[in-house]
Amino acid sequence: MSALLDVRIVRKRFGAREVLRDVHLRLRPGEVVSLVGASGCGKSTLLRLVAGLDRDHEGEVRLDGRAVTGPTRDIRFVFQEPRLFPWLSVARNVAFDLGGHAIDSARVDALLQEVGLAGLGTRLPKQLSGGQAQRVAIARGLFVQPRLLLLDEPFSAVDAFTRLKLQDLLLNVARAHHITVLLVTHDIDEAVYLSDRVIVLEAEPGRTAAQVPIELPRARSRDDPRVAAAIAEVRHALQAAHAI
């Protein structure tokens, strides 16, 4: 199967500091891939380059063969914090890409139903829990029907039980919408549970140290001994890259 996303970053600098070097990343349609590595290895920077939010680099990013030269509706970004607009209702946050135009209430309601927030469209963000707010952020990312969803530690600010539920939610919506997912996480268990592949980055500068395929069926069990073996393999790769 041909790649949906093809990333070739020769070099990315912040001033004199080289953050990324010789990073080559390819994602197939429908694939879920996690990036793991020590803090400062360039994971979040790489997501911003893929999203077209930062074009100051040597290299190229292609989505389905076309160069990504700036933000596009085909790629959506879910940040660590939900980043909801506090003065807009949940429904209008989800449909924010429409600007001030009338929202597609049926589509918004369907997305809220899908992420477990049915009937909450009129609430304001301050009336939501942290997990609910992140569900709104995911629904907003899905609203324009992107081909690629980028997530930067999206579940790190919620409690452990909510995190498990949001992990399953992400897998369900990615499968239902046929979306390719690239995720940054510091949680090895999360990376293995969610992913088809885990890419380990070493630091200073950030570059690919290892790619660990997770060749387990969907849906996988967290208690499967093969999941534990894959977690150990990723951990060993991180140790070899001096990330832990």
C-alpha cells in the first residue's frame, strides 16, 4: 500500500540548536503510529512540521503525494490542552471551521454522540470536565473530515481512568472515519496499545533510533502477554537511545 504521509526532514534548527536531523517517516492510510522519546528530542516540533504550522526547515512533507506548504483541512491537530474557545458553546467549538456561518447541527450532534457528549452542545467549556473538553477537541478535529489526525500528548492532563476511555475512543473514531493517526506520547503502554508502529527518537538532534512494529490484532487486550512483550521491546529501544 502506498504511503499517505511521506516526511523527509533533513534538518530543523532553532537558532544554533539543531532539533531534528535526517528524519524519514511514512504512514500508510489508516495506520496509527506513535512517536516516543526523551523530552526535547523534537517530537512536538515534528508534528508542527507535518501540520504545516512551521515551514522553516530543510526537507519536505507530502500528503498523498502533494507538498504540505501550510495548514490544510486534510490535516488536523489535537493539542495537549483542548484549547476550546471559552465564549463559544460546545457545538460552536466543534464547528469552529465554519466561522460565523450557520452550523451543521446534524453533523455536530452526530459527532458529539460519537464522542460520548450527546446533549451537551449548548454547554460552555467551563461547564465540562477535563476529559469532556478533550472529547470536544477530538470532535472538532473530526468535523472537517481530515485524512490525517495529529495528537500531541492529548491525554496527559486527564486522570488515569479517563485516559483509558479516551484511548479507546480515539481508536474507535479513527477506525470509523478511516483516519490515519500520528500521536506523540510519553506513555509506553499507551503507545503500544494504540499503535501499529512505535517510532523511537533519540535526542540532540532528534532522529529515528528504532521502529517497533506492533503486530497484534484489533481490538487488543491490555492484559495480553504479547502487549507486555511489545512494551518491553519499546522500553529497550528507548534505553538504547538513551531516552530513559
